[in-house]
Amino acid sequence: MIVCRAHEISRHYGAFPVFDGVSFEIEAGQRVGLVGPNGAGKSTLLRVISKENPPDAGRFHIHDEATVARLAQFPDFPPGRKLLEEVRSAMRHLEEWYEQMVAAGEELAKATDETEQRRWENRYDDLQDRLRRHGGYDFEHRLEEVLFGLGFREEDFERCLDEFSGGQQSRVLLAQLLLRSPDLMLLDEPTNHLDIEATEWLEGYLSRQQTAMVIVSHDRYFLDRTVTDIYEMHREKLTIYPGNYQAYSKLREERAKVAERMATKQQEAIAHHEDFIRRNKYGQLAKQAKSREKMIARLEEDRVENYAELDAPSMAFMGEVTRTGDIVVDAKNLGKSFDKELFSDVTLQIQRGERIGIVGANGTGKTTFLKVLLGEEGPSAGSVRLGHQVSVGYLDQGLAALDETQTPLEAVRPPSRVGEPVNVFRGLLARFGVGADLVEKPISTLSGGERTRVALACLSARSVNFLILDEPTNHLDLWACEALEKCVKGFPGTVLVVSHDRYFLASVAERMLWLTDGTIRDIPGGYQRYWEARQAPASKGKAKADNRSKADASSNRKAPRRKRKFPYRKTAEIEQDIARLEKDVAGLEDSLLLPEVYKDGRKVKEATGQIEKLKADLEQLLEHWEEAMELNQS
């Protein structure tokens, strides 16, 4: 089924086109990654697809029976609403369809007239198909799966949404969209408020869904693992590439090389014809020269342009960087608590020139740890000291250091450089992708990506030697992320970065600090080593923070052995029971398609009730199997 179709659609802001003559189709089950530089019109296209804004020209059609929903960007919950109540409201239509299906089955069973029977049978089939497509038979199980997958705990279910942070409220909006399960799901930067574990869960969840999707994301790993096609928006046009982000990058590069070769050959042919015309325009070969003029005209009509380069800023931290002492940060027995302990007994050193990534689940205290190092928050225990001649440049996640009443040109000029020509700072802003059309606008009018670029330019202007970056890739487009990677790798000082962008971390980090279980694990070797540490079985225990400066014997102690929740059973026996239950569930689901069942509302209710019970038993068996796999061999 084609969920939506666009033919030659355009959208303008004033006299300027955002996109023009765009055509595409999206089929059921297709997952599209929508990419393009900031300002290319990605969010505008999503609003056209969701019918929030009509196209200015062209035709756009959504299938009559298809539902479309876009991820909301700003929470607007009723006062006093609790998490579970609010999230369940997104599934109310499934409960209504189920009740209507049962009622249709009962009416069908009572009907005696053939026409009436056919009408109720069609109604029943339609509702059953809707429920199957939208996951209506297991919505209670999906509700818990989604909430736990997005990092909520069972004790959060009855909390009022007013108590949650802005990031947690954004995850509630994402949970509602996932559970609503429309035929076409529009996701604009869905990973922005997720930690790495929740992002990986979301990748798996989306890949299993049958719904069509359009995903805007700067997370290259996420695009690689979720999308089936890439739609690139650039210079008012849309170009379609099959495959994930990695396939798109290779194919785009190949198309660019082919276009360049064809353009070169075309220019050589035009030059050859022009030379012939100059030499023979008035001689005996004048007739052939006239013919060559027509050839040139045809070539000009079919001119092959070099592939349009995507607009990526050439970010770089310029100027001299003062050399620090060998030790940039020295922390001893560091701890921090608020209403609960975030971390304790952390002893580590950061050496000059290191590039370190910080990771951890939401709420583990990553930003607080940065503030303790900076002296903005006092430690609850221990001490921290910055080294000799350390000058810190801090990019905070909320960009609070920017004065929104200033222009970028005013913000980027530090007090120590007021006497320098203004063009120096125009050039600096340009290197970070802040063009001449933006430098004299108030920062309050800029987009999130533009503000981030201004903040990075401000750090460059201050000649710092220790960069501390908190989620620097948020709001940047893919090409700006790549430019920032090169910029950070070329920085001659020391870098400490908090990020959930795995591609970025894998590219820049040479050492990882992992906030987990109330401490900080120090992992040399970069993101891949961190990923391997996370995959290690729980039976190996959770080590205390590794001390980079001195070996701490306590870090190698194993955690206490996990106690059994279930009685001892051989894994092979549990696997047999799992296979039997899965077969029973499949048989009951197939029975719902039999006329003698779906025409009888009571039988439908009995079958679905049995399916839910078997699935609950299956979940418990799977948990038992995981425990047996871990403990039977230890």
C-alpha cells in the first residue's frame, strides 16, 4: 500500500522557495531517513506530510485509510496527569477498536439477513485488520515495553508529569507516538533526549515495526540501523537513495564522481565545437560550423552540473593554545549527592592532550560531574583540582552562556580582543557556519543548530586549552557533526565531552568515563572498549572505578553472586516449554481468522484472553531461561 504520494510539490517562505518540484512515494513498512543541511526544509516537509501546512504548489495525497502522526516537540500535558494515565491515552483508539470489534462479532452472530451479515462481517474484518496493523492485540505488553525501553521505571508510572524534567517529558511524547502506532510515523530527532541504551532499544523497536516512517536524525549509527532509504534535501530539491546512511554516503560519492566526469567530457566537447566554429565560420565549411552551433545549443540544454556539494562548515579552533601542565584535572575520592548519591569514591587524572568521552544513563549525573570539575558545584566528598595554566572552554547543553539579546558578532568578541578588526570575527563565525545573513541578528532569533555554532565560535575566539563539551552535536546537521569531529580531533589541547552520539564518540574519544552504579568506570581505548564492557555478562561483576593513576585492588572484586528468583531447571527443558508456548500462541492467533471464531464475539474474547495469558507465561519463562543461562554455568 502506498501510504502517501507527492508530485511536484513546493513550499515557500515569502518569495524564497524552501523546496521546489519535489516528488516521492512512501509505502507501508518503508523507513525513510530524511537528511540535509540545517535550513534545507526537512521540518517544513514533515509539516506538509502531516498536513499541518499545505504545499504552495503540486499535489500531495495520503491514503484514505492511513493515519499520520508527527512527534510533538513541546509537551502540553493536562495539570496533575500521571505518566501511565497520559501514555495510555495514546492507545485509547485501540481499546475502542477492540470493543467495537467484539460488538460487531456479537451483531454478526445475531444477524439473520444475508445483507446485514455481510455488513457486520466487513465491519468485523476491518476492525480486526486495524488492530493487527497497529498492535492492538498486545497493547498492555507494548505499553510496558515502550516505557521501560525509554528509561522509565515502574515507580515512575504513578508520578505526576509536572515532576519530570524537560527531557523526560519529551520521552513521554515519544512513548505516546510509538504506542499510537500510526500508519505513517514522522520522527524529528527522536534520540535527542535518550541515553545510549535507550537509543539502542529504539533502534530495535523501530526496525520491528510494520508502520511507515520518516526519520530526521543527526545520529549516523541510528540511521544505519533503522532506515531502508535516504531522502536528501539540498538546494530546494529532493534526491532519493536506496539503503541506509552508509550506503547513501558511498552512492552519493559515486554519483558525484560520475557527474564530474560527464561534466568534464561535455565541456571538452563544447570547447571542441567552439574551436571548429571559430576556424570555419566564414569559409568553405560554414555550413558544418552552423550545424556545430546547434550541437552546442543541445549540449547546453542538457548540461551536466557537478554534484552539488553539501554545505559543511570548516570548523577549526585557531590561534595559539597555551601549554598546560602534564595533569589537567586531578580528582581524589570525589563524591556527589543530592537526594540520592550520584557517584562516590572517584579518583582519576586527566592528562594533557587526552580526548575523553563521558557516557551513562540519563540521571546518572554526567552534567553534574562536569560542574563539579568546573567548580560550579561543590563535591559532597573528596577534592578536585585543575592543573597549571588550564583555561577552560565550557559548552553547556542548554547554551546558557549565550546572551540572547546580543548578536553573534557581539557575542563572539571577547573583552580581551575589542581592538581587533570586526572582519576577523566575521571570518571566525563563517568558519563555524554562521553566515553574513545571521551575524547581526539577535541570538534569540536563531535556530538551535545556529546557536550551537555561535557558542563553538565563542570558544574558539577565547583561545582555551581545555574543552568541556556537553552534548555538542544536539541540533547540528550531519555535516556539521562531521566538521566538529575533525575540529575536535585537530584541537591541540585537552577535550572532555559528554555525548549520546555514538558515531561522534567513536571518532573522537580515546578514553571513556562510564557513570554507572554510583561510580565512574575508567575505560582506556575509546568507544568500542566501552561497548564491549557493557556487553560483558553480569556474572563477571561490576567493577569499581578503575584508577588510571594507581591500581586499586578493590576495582577487581567480583559482585556478590545473584540469587535465584526461580527454581533450578535445565535450560534445555525451559527451551522446550518456550517452544511449546510460542506454538500455542501462534495457533490461537491463527484461530482468530476462522469464521466460526471471528463471527462469535464470545469466542474472540476467550481466544484473546488466552493469548494474553500465554504471552505473560512466555515472558516469565524467558526470564527464567535468562537466569538459568547465567547461574547454571557459574
